[in-house]
Amino acid sequence: MVVDASSVAVGACAMQADNKGSERPIAYLSQKLSPTQTKWSTIEREVFAVICALRKWYAILFGAHIIVYSDHNPLTYIVECAPKSARLTRWSLALAQYSVELRYKKGAHNTAADCLSRL
């Protein structure tokens, strides 16, 4: 799965690898942020994108090992260290119910989710 957040929306794309190792999109998600959400920090918007995608695709993702790619490198440390805000702590605990591995992917290579998070 690839996720991205801009200042106005979040986007995600569920990907599935085929036998040859190439990935194909199987589902898309895009959600506009509320005026309050647009004031969140970048890491909060990026985590929100992950949480939205996991909630939306709960039925197909629960129990599976999920690799989430984001172009926001600090996001990869959200499950490893103590978050600084109550919101990030709640979302870190919400991520604990899934088998999630967060990885960094350069923004230029994260085009599917990037397009979905822009208006």
C-alpha cells in the first residue's frame, strides 16, 4: 500500500504484487481534509492517511502483513518511539492491531498516492 498526504487531502492506493514482482493497484482512496485537519502537522496528516486506508480496507487487510510506503521518512519511526502528541499515541496504538511495516519511498516514486492526495 502507498499513502500520501497534502495540505488539503489524503490518498492511498492498495497494491498487490504478481508472480513477476511487479505491483498492480487493486483499490484507491482519496479523502479531503476538514479545516481542522488541514492545520495538523505533516506527520499527523501522513499517519491519518495510513489510518484511513487501514479502516477502509479492514476486511481485506486484517491478518495480513502490510507494507506501507510513504514519502514522509519520519513516519517510519512512529511505531518504534514514543509519539509526542496524544493524537499520534492513539494512532500508534491503532496501528498495533495490524501487522504493519512502514517504509520510506521517494516522493517521485510515490505517484499513485500523490495524485490521489492533490485536488
